[in-house]
Amino acid sequence: MKLLTVVGKIILLARTATALNNGLAVTPQMGWDDWNAFGCSLSQNLVLSTANTILKTGLRDLGYHYIILDDCWSSGRTSSNVLIPDANKFPNGMKYLGDQLHAQGFGFGIYSSAGTKTCAGYPGSLGYETVDANTFASWGVDYLKYDNCNNNGQSGSQAASSARYNAMEKALAASGRNILYAICNWGQDSPWIWGPSVGNSWRITGDISDNFNTQNSACPVPNSGGYDCSVTQIMSKQATISQYSAKGGWNDLDMLEVGNGGMSDSEYVAHFSVWAAAKSPLIMGNDMSKLIASDYSILANPAIIAVNQDPLGVAATYRWTRNNVQLWSGPLVSTTGSSVNDQVVVLYNNGGSSTTVSVALSDVFGSSSSVPSSQLEIRDLWGSRLSNSQAQTILNQGASANPSWLYNATAKSYATGLSQGDSMLLGTSIGSVTGASGTIQQTVSGNGCRVFRLRASKASSTSTTTTTTTSSSGQSLQTQWGQCGGQGWTGPTECQSPYTCQVQNDYYSQCK
Ligand SMILES: *[C@@H]1O[C@H](CO)[C@@H](O)[C@H](O)[C@H]1NC(C)=O
């Protein structure tokens, strides 16, 4: 125990020298990006009208903060190498656009590539990191999506890729503006290994397509790169690397396809649910002017978003597949004041037929000995989904017409709402389950998913006597997933056995 703690501290020192420390993406970033629905057809009008809809429909106040311009916004460089926005698409320039977005409470995102050209052939930032980072900062940019096209062969090893992405990180850090850094290198050269010290998120596969279940050979998972990746293919990659996500740095499963028309309602529910539980950034990729009620009520489900924005920042772990149903689960912050963490349980069915599965709590918690003795309430996190008529009313009249239907994270953060057990974040109660021999038996529709939140009542957890353990120095020991270090942290730094204090990044270490 003592030895392990010492090892943890050595790792902390070793990582501190290089870890990214911009304080951003403490929970996965949320927003909208034009690429999935519009490709190169972006413009000032599109961006501002989209932002307006996101604001009016309450999506901004549900957490969708960043409005991101993808590829094809520029038209070249000046003689002093400064990027020029396309004057037809952006007649008032980028500073103006950033000011407009900021005035509406959004963050402003932009795109470039760690290559000589972007993927669509516009100027890339390789070799121009400093001038470009300074230009972005002067426009008020808050977020950079940084692609991997035309990288001049500077890939093929972690050293080559991390050096190329690190050059832009250094330039952003020196720009005088705090800019969220989204690495988009399609999982090449294992960015989940070096990414935490370089960026706030890193893509783990080639681009997503609006497809639930295809095993498309253009997406060579588990290898990196490619394109046309289905939801199921991306999840198969995430299953092997979920443990690398932590506060400040996340596996990015790519932008959402909800609203683009290629999947059924239950497939979009499943897509959104597993992205949320995996702690992927939630970046909408749809045409807001065509948003329909049923897609709105997916994107606007606060009980699912609260899983994504959970203060513990632990991505759900893949457990098993039975009859095409995958079990994913992981800890969430307690919503009852209990010392027992809540748990998210995702049943993801990528087989075509409705299936009833029986899930043992020992599988949910990873082992029998980790199952708490308290009774656990089961909450169905899709149980309080808005009806189509409610969603349509919001789309027609705006969110402010019926404020009680939506959660407002601008007024009350998810962390606060969860600590208060806010009912909008908890779906509906469907029963309870207790102990290592307890099971949850539920039916999952074909190509669909169920999401549950388990929580111990405060009373029952105090009745199971939890003994507070202390170290030899008298310091109290943190339980699993508790914070045990990071910049400014003054709480306990040692963990209860068998957990050790593991560094996630400069400002967060946790007992794992
Ligand atoms: C959410 O709360 C903020 C701050 O109180 C408020 O300005 C905003 O209008 C609210 N949003 C909605 C959709 O009601």
C-alpha cells in the first residue's frame, strides 16, 4: 500500500513536467459542428442561424456550448502568412463572428490540420503553428479541432504524431488565449497514450457515418484511420481503451449523427446513450433548421447528458456481450448523499431483435466484492423523455415558453443538480436491486438500448457501517474514484486498498 502510493507520487512528478494544464474540458466538451450535415457548405449565415436555434430551443442551456466551424472556411494566406477567411462565406470576418457567438453565450470553435493542407485542400497549419494560433486568438477562438490530413509523413510513431500535435499545443498555450484543443488524428499512433499531455480530447477512429451497425471495411477498426465508421464499430474500439479518458482529456468518438436521418429513433437513442456513457465529447452534427421533435428529445434528455457531464469523469467500462446485447457500466457521483457511488448501466443491443437480458450486479460493479450491500434504486434514464408534442412545442415556441420541461445547466450546473438529486436528471424509478446476488432483468429493443442509473439511498448506506480507514500518518484514505491529487488539491492523497492514486492530468488524480 505504502509502496504503491510512492509509485503514484513518482508518476505524478514525472507527468507534471509535460501534462496539459489549460483547465478546460473538465467534463467532455459539448457543442455543434457543421461538418456532418453540411461538409464544405458553411457560411456566416448558417453558423449564426444555427446558434440562434440552439439558443432558442434551450440546447445551449443544456450544455451545448461550442459552435465549431469545420474545414473549408479559409481562402489562403496573406504575404505575411496570416490565414484569410473566405470573404464570400464570411463577409464580416472571423472576429465579428466570434463576437456574435460570445454575445449569445457560446464558445467559438475553428478547424485546421496538422499538415501542409487541410483534408479539403485549404492551407494547413504544419509549420505555421505560431502564426495560426495567434490569429485564432485574435479572432476570439475558444476551441480548435486539429485534423491529420497531408501530414507530410510525420506519423507512424507516437513520437512523430505527438511532436506534430504538441507544436500546436505550445503555440496555443503561448497565444494568450485559453483554447480547448481537440486532436483529430483518427486514432493513429495511439493518441490515448500521449494525448492527455497534449490535448483535451483525441479522436479514436476514422470519421463516423450516419449508420448504426455496418461492419464497413473502409473503417478498419481496431486499426486507426479510415472513414464511414458505424456506431457499433466505434464502440468496438472504445471497448478496448475506455480507461484512458479522465477529467481534462477524453477519448473522442466523433461528432453526433442524431438528426441526420440515417438511423431509426431507437438507433439514435442508442448512439447518443453510449456516447454519453463513454464520456465522449457531445458535438451535434445536424441541420438545426430541420430538427424534428423526436431527435430534439434525444439531444435534450438531461438525464443522459448528466451521465456525460458527471463530476467523477469516469468512462463506462465494457463488460460483456450476450445475444448481441453489450453491457457497459461505470461509477457516477452519488445523487443521494450516500457514500456509495451511483452507477450507470447501459444495455446496447446491436442485434435486430428485442432481447431480454439478466444482468448480475457483480458484472455491473466488476466483481462480487465491489457490490455495495445497500439496496439500489433503478432509474430508467429514458423514462422521462419529452413527448413529441412537448418537443414540438419547444421547437415552435422556444424553450422559455415552458421552462419546467427542460433542465437549465446555465442556471444550475450538472454537478450541483446531481448533488441535489434534481429529479430532471434522474429519469423514472422502475424498481430496486440488492447485493451481490441481485440481478436486473430488462428487455432491450432490437438495434436499441436501455440506460439505467443505480443509486443507494442515504439511509440504507449509513446503516451498512462503513468504517473510515486512515493511513499510518492518520490521514483519511479516499475510496475508489475519489480525488487524491492535482494542482490546488488539499484533501487526502492516499487511497483505500486495493486502489492507488493515479494521475489523470495536472489537476486531477483519482483512486483507481
Ligand atoms: C437558463 O438560465 C439562464 C440563467 O438564469 C437564463 O438566462 C436563461 O434564459 C435560461 N434558459 C432558458 C431556456 O430558460
